[in-house]
Amino acid sequence: MKDTLWFDDLPVIGKMPEQQVAARLQELEVSPPMRQTLGPTLGSPPIRKSWNPFEPKLWQHTAHTFGYLPSGPGLGGGKLLEICHAGQIKADAGLKNSRIKITLDRLRVADYPGYGMHRILFDFYAQNQLPNEVESLHYNATYRVQSGEHAGITGYPIFVGLRVGGEGVSFRCYTVNVKNDQDETFLEFLESDEFRQGLRLLEGAQPVIAPFSQMAYNLTRSIAKRNRNVPVQEFHMGLDFSDIPTRARLAEGAYIAVQIPESEQSGWDWGQWRFNPASGQIHHEESPQQMIPYNYLVFSISRYQGD
């Protein structure tokens, strides 16, 4: 499968023309000049409040910032752990030409189109760099998460036994907010135990990988184009072993991808945020109640421990 199989012709909602955005929101029964918030009690209908129609919603942003949380012994204590930008770390040269495991550890939906419970379809992409060929991989997963909350996941396997090349690894992510009732029912098969094991890779080439990845890619394309479904997030991380300051480097640990406004790119400071091992949450260094106010996910990379 060629590396060019991506979703460039299916832009996330933040890259869509205004008329197309309005049409998608109408499908979701969301009015652009109004905002929906949770009702006063659990289970009560949302309350509509007027808002500035020119103010972007969180899901309209297309920029991302990438943080890094190092791995290491003794992280289960009560000490808050510092987070830095993924370009500030030292690469682990021991991961060159090795095999790694990638898991999804956190998913927060601060604001996705619509309201209430969201089913989110993920398409994860990576390259398995074998000695004589490169396998392009696509893997699907689906998660349910209430608007404004975290999904109930940690350590969810994505790629198990992925081979890293001498230059590093490439990782992409594309999400689709699924509100089509028929599609929601159809995607329940991704919640089976068989699909929750991640894409397990062997030492050598696997003939089944190419058709499986093609099927996953086609599934995402089909769902993204259907009525009441809308792509929301997309990012691409290249993790290498260089010392170039504008790049992100590969090491064991957790990587945090936050969907932020372009205007905050220059002012975002990862030094103001901490990870609390006791609660498993990321919050502001001065206020444990202040969470990151944007959509974000955390994926971790570790050495493969299998045979």
C-alpha cells in the first residue's frame, strides 16, 4: 500500500469552507450562532446560550502543540511531573532499528461538534520499517466519550512490535466524530476483544498487513463522508534522532497532542503544565482544578517486550 493513502481530500471541519461547515452543523442539528451547554442537572436537555458567531469553536482549530512526559522508575509517587515540548528532549539512540509499542493513554474531548456522548473513530497511521521494505499501516479504533470529559481508556494498544528505522518513526492520527446512527451500530465490531489488541506486527513481512491496512483506510474514508459524520482532528508527528531544534525526537515516554488555536502557538508554554501520577491527570502547575481547555490525546512509546 502506497504511503500517499491519506485523507487530504477529506479535510477536518476546521479546514472546510464556511458553507460546508454550516451544512455539517445543520446535519448535527447544531446552529452556528448558538452554543449548547449541559443542562442544570444530569440528563436534562442542553441549554442554548447566545455567543459570538465569529468566535471559533475548539473543534475549528487545526494547529497542534506536542508535549512530552519522560518515562522512568519511581513515577507512581505523589510528585507532580514536569512536561516539556517534544522538541526539547534528547533522542534515545537505543531505539534505532528496534521494535516499539505505541498505546493510546488519554483522550479528552473538550469540545466536538454536537453535544452529549460522542463516538469517535480513529485512524492511526505508521510505517513499519523492515530491512527490505516499508509497510504502511492503518489501524482503526473507536471510543465513546462525553463532551467535556475524558474517555475511559489507558494503555490501549495501537501498534505492537512496530519496527523503527535508522531515521526514526512517522505517526499520524485522524479522527471522525460519528453521529450517524447506522454507522454507530456498524462500528461496534471495533469494540470487540479481537480489535482491542492493537495491530500486532511480526519480525518480518506479513502478507495480511497490506489488505488489513487498506480495509482500515477504506473504512475511515467511508465513515468520514457519510451524513452526520465529520472529521475533527488531524496531526502528523515525525520523531527522529537528530539535534535539529524544530523537530520532535524519539524516546520512551508519553507524547501529548493538543488541538490549539494558531494564535496560541507562540505563547503556549508546556512548563506551566504538570502530570499528577496520583490522579492520572494533566493540570496547570498552580491550579489542580485547571485542566487543559482543549481537545487532546496522549500516546506513549515503549520498547517492545515480546519475543
